[in-house]
Amino acid sequence: MPVDPNAQIEITAYQSVPPFAEGRIKDQRVRWALEEIDRPYRERLIGGIFEDKPVEYLADQPFGQVPVYKEGALTLFESGAILLHLGEQDERLLPRGAVRRGRAISWMIAALNSVEPTLQTLVVLSVAGAEQDWREPAMDAARPFAAKRLAQLARALGDRDWIDDSFTIGDLMAIDVLRAAPIAMLAAHPNLAAYVERGTQRPAFGRALAAQLAAYANHSKGD
Amino acid sequence: MPVNPDADIQIIAFDWVPDFARGFVRDLRPRWACEELGIDYAEELISAVKRPLDHYRLQPWGQVPVLRDGDITLFESGAIMLHLAAKDARLLPTGAQARADATAWVFAALNSVEPMMFELGNVDIFSKDEEWAKLRRPGLIDFIRTRFGRLSDALGDNDYLLGDFSIADIAMATVLREGVEAGLIAEYPRLAAYLDRCTGRPAFQRAMAAQLASFKEEPVTA
């Protein structure tokens, strides 16, 4: 089990988040990658998602987000940068050949910069617009951008199990991003829905999710 | 002069875009990186109006840029920036922590700052006459201000994000340019000076000139 208080690698995570965000905070991606390659890590819980972060934390993560990754003297932020770093260390996450490596990195960044913003907007509007009259028209305007991206992604994936011959950080990131898609929007593309199912059925994903949820559960028990 | 039809590296870009997009299409990022390093690149210009169908095999969204470098084909400007930067310590420093910082800032630009610029674009451009957009805007602006404030603090008195210029600045400056029209950058003197410093670099100016020079006056539809 990779969560180990004595591990050399440390990641930060929140102690508590609202129920809708449980399982969806971005330390999940890093936990998942670490589980895939059996690298033990310890957790540093930094309080609730809405609490002000101490100034020292902002030195590690300028926007006060999670996760921050530490490994010996190295500190890294942004889940994409952390996955790339882990991929460089293990070809189970990032193949060594230049062509396949390039494809995996292109897809990881596509997930972060071309797909996630369209889905994240829907989540943000849904939360920030709660009980506001503008929420529904704003979401109606945002939905076509997300739907178009998902249709293009479905066409690019086709009937393959993974983007490449084997699972990579490109799949890991794409699948974690797609988990935020509205259920009906994802279900409109059976191959994408199956892709997310295939990814989230991986034992490493399940262990990572359980570890994130356990951190919240321990906190709510009042430890 | 890096634009060279015989170069080993090819960048796929559009041969025409509407006026508002000129100077903002994302092949600007790899052009800028090539100019900083003095690496020649060839342009392969395609129609944005009638995109070649096989282009979607290279670029699932039908967008640009795509970069070819020998056997390697890359899409997404972020992936292309990292690939070009890895060729030279002037864009990606070799020390482990400095390299980690540069990479982290590239991702921060693409995943923590640019998504807010996309939403601002929806509110200010695509939906600007909608009632909901006027009501949504103040909350979005508050959110962007919080993040710009943090970015300004992180930059501090440095000239560039890592101190010395790196790929992180190509990523962040091209993202910040997307917010200039909303007037937000001007509220943060350090960020405004930073953006001027980045876009004042001769390599940026040459990259911009090369992008603008590649556009035809009218779209080619045939």
C-alpha cells in the first residue's frame, strides 16, 4: 500500500472538501500514478479547501492549490508537471521511444489545456452560480464547448483501449479529466464512457481513490 | 532567420484567420521558442476555413500548431514548447530544481491561469450581449484577480518567473496577453512590466512578425 508515513515522496492534500468534490481533487492523479508504479508516498494534509493557506505553503504552490510533490530536495507543483516527472522515472507511465513519448505527452497536455477547461467551466458555473438566475443560461452557453471536445476526443480514441499500445500518463490524465464530465454528455459517446470505466477499474485507481477519501473520513471523525 | 523552407523542423499553422485572432494563434509559442534558440523551422500553412480532413488525425481538435521533428509529431502547444525547450538550457535549465520549476510554471500557465482566460473570452467576446454574461462577469473577475495577485507575488521583483528567462515565460506571457483587453493586467504593475519585458524581446517580435506575415488577406476556401 503506497501510503506510508516514512516514504521519501510526500504529496499535499486537503483535510476536508465539500462532498461533491470528494474524490475529485487533483492529488488523485498523482496518487493514481504513484500506485501504478508502486511508489510509496506520505501525505501532508493542509487543512480545508477554503481555508487560507500559510505563506510558507504559497512558496511551494503559488496559487495555494494541491498537490505539492516533494522527493528529497526536489519540490514540484501542478499535477501535469508531477506526472511528467514520474513518467520520466518509469516507462510504465511514459514509454521511452521518442515517438510514443511525444504522443503520451501531447495527450496529457491536450487533456489539461483543451479538454479540462471546458469541463471545469461547467463545474465552476454550477457551484459559483448556485441559486443565481444566471447559472442555467451560463451553463447552456458553456455546454457546447465541452460537448464538441468530447465528440472530437471520442473520434480520436476510436475503438482503442488506450491512446497508445499501452496505458500511459496520457490516458491517466485524460480519464481523470473525463471523470468531471456530466454523465449524459459522457454517455453520448459509448467508447469514451468505456474508456473511463476501463481506467477507473484499474486497481491502482481504486487504491488511490480510497486513500484520498480516507484522508477526508479521518478528519471528519475528528482526529 | 528561423523561417526556412528547408528546415528539419516543421510547424503547421493557418494561412488565414480573422483580424481579432492575428498575433494570438498558438503557433506563436513554438515560433517564439525557435527564435529564442535560433532554430530554423519550416511553415506548413493550412486553411482554417476548410481544414484538410487528414489534419484531424494529427490534431484531434483541428487546431494548430502541430510540430514535426524527424519521426516525432507533436500536437498541443504545451507539448511542443516542452519538446523545443528540452533542446537547450537557455529555455529549460539543467539543474533538477530549476528544471522542475520551469516545467511546473508551464503547466501552471496552461492549467491554472489560461482556463480562466478561456472563460473570460466566453463572457467578454462570444456572449458579450447576453444578460447572464453581465451577471457572471464580476465573480469571474474576482477569481482572476485572486490568481493574478498570487502570480504577481510569486514573480516578486524577478525579471522572469525563474529569475532568468525560460520556457515558463513563453507559456505565461502568451497566456497573460489573452487578458490584456479586459484591463486586468494593468491593475498589477509587476505583471504589466513582466509582460512588456517578455513581449519586448527581439525573439518575440520576430515570431509575431513571422506569424502575421504568413496570413493571406482573404481566406482560401478552395
